Amino acid sequence: MTTDLLQTGADRLRSLNRTHRARSVSYVRAGVSATVTATAGRSEYELRDRQGVAVTVAIRDYLVTAADLDAAFAAFGRPAIGDKIVDGDRTYAVTNAPNGDPCFRETDADAAGFRIHTNRKI
């Protein structure tokens, strides 16, 4: 029997990240809220303005396991624009990435989790 060392390492890293860096946040869809465990992150995008000057834009991401979303919402499915994440006293709206990419991407080939792109609501 062979062991997939990369998969074993990825699973271990995901477990350590969840244990030591993640915190409880509220995930809200259509007025229904559920507590999920999420890790705050950041993605940077380099865009060009009208004059062709490079501008770096950073957004806040949340890493959430698909199992947490499914447990929180029966047949929840994937993150969607219009969802919100409440982290302490701050609310973040789920949004597409600044370069036009969808509002989330899968964290691995097995779709075990999502990196959800957000913008802070003021």
C-alpha cells in the first residue's frame, strides 16, 4: 500500500491551521445565520488603471471547509454573492475578486474547502 505524502501533509496542515489560526464567525445567507470555523486570509491582485499604471488591490478572504458550510446549512452548496461573513463587530460581503474571478475558489482538488473573497461593509 502506498501513502500519498503530499495529501497527508496537506491534511495535517489544514488540521493545524484550523486548530491554531481559525475562529468562529457567522456565515449569513438570506437572513439565516450559522456559526462556522474560518481562517482569515488575504489575496492580492495586480490590476491596471486607465493609464496603464499597475495598482495592487488586497482583499480579505476566509477559508472555510465545505463540511462546515454543509453542516451549517442543509444542502447549502457553494458560497454566493450576497452572502455575508460577520467576524466580531465587522461585516464582510461575499464578492467577486477584483480581477473578475468568482467569489470563491476551492482550496484543493477534492473541494474540501473554499477560499471566499470578501469586502468589508462600512
